[in-house]
Amino acid sequence: MTAYADVSFFPRDAKPLTSWRPYWAKRFGSAPYLPMSRAEMERLGWDSCDVVLVTGDAYVDHPSFGMAVIGRVLEAQGFRVGIIAQPDWTSAEPFKALGKPNLFWGVTAGNMDSMINRYTADRKIRSDDAYTPGDVGGKRPDRAAIVYSQRCREAFKDVPIVLGGIEGSLRRIAHYDYWSDKVRRSMVVDAKCDLLLYGNAERALVEVAHRLARREPVENITDVRGTAFVRRSSPEGWFEIDSTNVDEPGPVEARTNPYATTAEQAAAQGQSCSREDAPDSVAAGRRGITAEGQKGSESVVQFMPNPALRRKDGQPPRDRTVIRLPSFEQVKSDPVLYAHANRVLHLETNPGNARALVQAHGEGTTARDVWLNPPPIPLSTAEMDWVFGLPYARNPHPAYLDDKGSYEGPTKIPAWEMIRASINIMRGCFGGCTFCSITEHEGRIIQSRSEESIIQEVEDIRDKVKGFTGTISDLGGPTANMYRLGCKSPEIEAACRKPSCVFPGICQNLHTDHDPLIRIYRRARQLRGIKKILIGSGLRYDLAVQSPEYVRELVQHHVGGYLKIAPEHTEAGPLSKMMKPGIGNYDRFKQMFEKYTEEAGKKQFLIPYFIAAHPGTTDEDMLQLAIWLKKNGFRADQVQAFYPSPMATATAMYHSGRNPLTRVRRQMRDEGEERVDIVRGERRRRLHKAFLRYHDPNNWPLLREALKAMGRADLIGNGKHHLIPTFQPITDGCYQSARRKNSTAAGGTGDAAKRDGSAPRQAPGVASRAKPAAAQPLQRGQLLTQHTGLPPRSTGIGPKGARGTKPQRGR
């Protein structure tokens, strides 16, 4: 068995978090909870706060909530930290509740982007909010980070504003805004903050706090990694290069048939290998000259010197080079330049080789540059242990107690309920899925905790969490099985610019040893008082199949009846735009899952997630997915449609119609060659979702019309091989969205459900087996639990008039 040291796989050149000399207020020690009122400050003996954090979430003192982590990290550095949670943003008065901060404001919209939290993928307002007591929606404004920053400035205008969180991370440059359908400026400009910290910001925040405590002006703090700010011009000693020198918006080389001869390849392009046979224009084109004698700009590939090699010749080094992206005004008016800027941004995300970026906003006297320093150096294992070992109360603030002194009543916070018995073992994701924002926020370098730190947290939950039943709901992170995975060579990792380590296949330099994770699973479930450990985080099954022993361990000991995985699609076209593996990986994992389930003598099922309306998905692709679903006996009860989050690569596809995964070009050889099929408009989005819910009678009229238009009327009929029937029952049209409050009634009580045999509800976006052979038939009133996805529990109900189990809320 391979032995692993408790260190990260990334070389360190950053000052450790614990090496800073604590601020003088360290003498006050740790607070039971960070104060939310002047009365709490007085009980702690404080006359003021050094830092006041403003957040759009309720304050839960748990390491899964960003504000709690930031607050406890600053407290451990010796600063007095107060929290203003979900303030009334209609005036500046609530922002004065804790007095004037001595050092700075810390502002965030919360654990979720405020727009994604508030609106569905169809731009409809949500009625609930998992991060608010009582699950009540509307407790934060749209674009909350901007609004909060404005109110902080109104409250105390001379106090620096440091903005962070995922909302700021995803809006650090000019970005496409799905809700207004236009490109918006960088949040640094709109919020008028002094500094924006992007990504996991502990390292940057600690440095900024100590430098401000030494009375260094905030405008002088321009050298901290992972920060963005406004400046008028590039400073002396820096070398500026244009982004087109990094990735020119020019032609994309087509994939070559490896079996074709050179002559055949030339003939396919209308050319000849013989110089004598080549026309003058072609010969000139080979020399980079057009027929008019000028340089060709659309058909010539320019080869640029490698910046890493130029340093030996006295050229600018990477750490003193800044790349100028197209300006806000340019990307706003030109979707091709927007896609190009998005591609360059993603090329410069590796902390080992990324260069600074700059983007102009405004023209003339109002022009200013948004400057982005390279991404932060990831935390080491020791630093991760320190962060997660801070004295978290692991509960919501006492201000959220109900009349009975409990957090379980009308003031329950669903997000806390979901993670109260879960443990985060790592950060980051090298999957690079284009629709996901994890990579843009947490980075591709996996940051893992030590085994001892994780086991200690399991014991803390067992001993300290009130109402703990013996079940750990999750040992995971952004991806359940990337713990301690990384590049085999730190040198290669620091130089790599690939957007994914697992697409189109697993990189040969990536080690996939799951032994450290297997050891944690085995050790944790042997602890006294631990009955069950479930894995609730998303599983990367193409990595899991590389370790059959891990799959056996997972399936036989850590699955609660159903295991959710996300193949997302079955067709190569959309999968290539998502950077997801082919469906063959799913089939291989499914075989292993069923084999080990049978060995354990259990009844367990895979629940695959699929996504509708993703860029690059044609109507034919969705039809093939629907046929696959029916063939394999799956019925998706709720559907997840593509949601264009800011700065994601898939969002750039959605806005521009181009593919930033390759060189973005303006002119195309063929009008459909490189253009990405974008699913726009309510009708077509409804159609794609309808294909996923082919079994819902509400969708049959739309599907019949589409199948006839596609020339696939042969799939309409009443046989088992048909997709939809010819008859049309009376439907109620009740299915609206993937959120529980707006979805089909559980169990399907209407005529449509009875005729269709709709399956009971499960978690959002889940596809449920229509009639699993080994499953027990559901009795009337029985439901699958919404939160855990566990098999139905027996309630002892009769066939008539008895009460069923109440579905739990899930996300």
C-alpha cells in the first residue's frame, strides 16, 4: 500500500497561515459565537469590532458556511469579528448595528450566488431559501454583494470594503448576466469595493487584515494573490502583452484522420501536395500572404515564443507579465471577443503558471483597469487541518432559536439541517465540467485534510451535536472521491494548462489511487457510536472504476439504498461541450455497482442525473437520450435545465455560440462547422425538458408535434418500443419546475398520474427507476424521502385513509 505524507501535492511558496504574529485582540480569546449585536459585544468585553462581516445567509457557525470560516480564521489571527446576517438593505441603519469597523468591512452574498438562489433556470422567482430561517425567500436583494457594499459605504464611507464569496468570484471580470441577457461590468466596478477576493480566500484575507492592521493604505495592497482591484494604469516594472498573443481569435485546426495519407488530407482541403499543382493563391497563403500581397489574418496560424523560454533571453518573466483582455466595451458588443476573453481567463487559472490579467472599463477620462492578480496558492494539508479545527459551535446562532429553545421548529435553517452531520474532507475539482462553477471558485488543485483531522471531526459530531443519531450524512466535498488525488509530478502540475485532468480521458500524469479514502471510510465506521456513514457528495465514476476496491467499499458499506451519479447525457455532442466522459463509463460503473450489491445481498439502485438544454445539445440528442431512458427503465421525476452561471465556459458558449474549449475564431470554413447549437426560447427549452420526462402525459402533445417534425413519427404508438402513445388522457399541467413547491404532487394523485404510472418523488434532477425488479411495491401513502433518497419506510398504513410519511425537504 502506498504511503502518503500529510502534505498537498502542490509546491509551496506562500507564507503559512499560522506564521503571522497575532493581532493584539488575541487576548480576548474565542467567542462562543461571533457577535451579532452590541449586547453580545459588551458581554465579550469589546468596545468595537476590528472587522464586520456582512452576509446574505443566516449565520451558522459551521465550517460548511463561508462566513463562519472567514470569521473564525480572522478571530484566530487575533481580530475581533462581528457578523451582520441578512440585514434590511433598504437603508444604511442596520449596517451600523455593530458600530464602525476599525479595519474593514467583509461583504459577501452568501454561500450561493444571490441570483441563482432567487431565480429558477426559467427566470422565475423562487419562494424558498435554504439559507434563511424558516426557508423563507426574499431575505436578500438581487446582486446582494453590490447592494451590501453600497450600504456599507453609506454607513461609514471611509472604511475599506473587502468583497468576497462565490458571487464576487464569478463576476471578477466583465461577464454575461443571464437574468438581464447582457454583459455586465466587473463587480469590482459595480460594487465600488476596494478589494475583491476570489476563490477560497483564507490566505489572501489574513494577509490583507494584518497589513491593514499595520495601517497600510488599502490602495497600496496590490500584490496579494487572489485579489482584484481598480487601477488607472499598469505599474512600472510590469510587461503588458495582448491576449491575442496568448490565444489568437483565429482558425481552429480541424481533427485529422490518422489513417489518411498526406495527399488525401490535402485533397480533402481542395489542395495538392505538389508545389507545381498549387495555385498562386494557395502557395501565397502558405507563405502567409494573400493574393493581394498582404498578410492573411483569417487563415494563418501565428507561432508565438514560449514565455517560459523567453526569460532566458531577457524577456519578461511570467510573474511580472500582465495579459490585457479585450475591454468591457469590446466584449459587450462582440460575442466572439467575449468567448476569447473567457478562454484566456480559464487558461490562466493554474496557480503554478498563471499571469495577472487586466481589463479596461470605460473610455476617455473615466477609463480604469480592473486588475486581477494570479490565483491564490492552495492551502497545504496542515493549513486545511487548522482551518477546520477552529472552535466552531456547529449550530446556528442563538438568535435563531424558536420559542421552545430549539432550532428544529419554524426557524429551522434547511441548509444547516442538511449538513449538520456531514464532513468536508477536501476542496477543489479537476473535472472542469463547463457548466459548473466549482473550478472557477475553488480551483483545480485538490486540497485535502489529514486522516486524523477528519476522524477527529467525526468524533466531535458524535460527542457534541445534539440529536445525533449515529449516521454521518456525508464524507465528501465538491467531488466525493477526489480526496488526495493529483498530479504525479509537482513540476508538471505547476506547468499544466489543461482545463481538465479527466477529459477526454484520464491524464496519464494523474494518479487515481483511492487507498487513502478507503482507509478513512474503514476507520470512521469502526468508531464507537457510529452506525452508518453515507456518501452524499457527487461521485466521479470514471475515476471510481479505476479502483474496484473503492467501488466495493462504497457500494457495500456507504450507500443508503440509492446512489446518485451524474452522467448528464448519453450523446457525444453535448458531452464534449460539457467535458464529461462517455456513457460507456457509466455502463462500466453500473456493472461494478450491481456486482458488489449482489455480493452484499442488498437492494440498491443507481440514480443518474441528466441535464436538459445544455449548449451543444440538439433536439436529436435529446430524443436519443429519451430513448435510452426508456430502454433502461428510468423515469426522471424532476428535470434540471442548464443554468448559465457567470463566467462558466458553457455560459460563454450560450452567449457567443462559439466553443471556448478550442481557439475561438471569427470566420468559419463552414457555417455550421464550429458553431455551438444553443437552446434558446421557452418553447425549445420546454421541449428538451419534455424529452427527459417522456412519460408525463402533460408533455405528450409537445412531443408528438416535435417527433412528427423530426421525421420520427414511428416512435408514436402504443407498443413497448414506442416512446409516447397515441392516446391523450386528461392532464392537469401541474408540472412547472424542478423545485419541490412548484412540482408534481408526490405519488401522482391525479388522473394523469394514474394512467401514466408516475413514480414517487425523489431529489431534484433525479431519474428514478420505473419499476425496479428487486424493489418492494409502494403502498398507497408511502413516499421516498426527499432529503436522503433512502428507500421508503414502512408506516403500517392500510389501503384507505391512512397517513403516509411526510416528505423531507431536499436540495
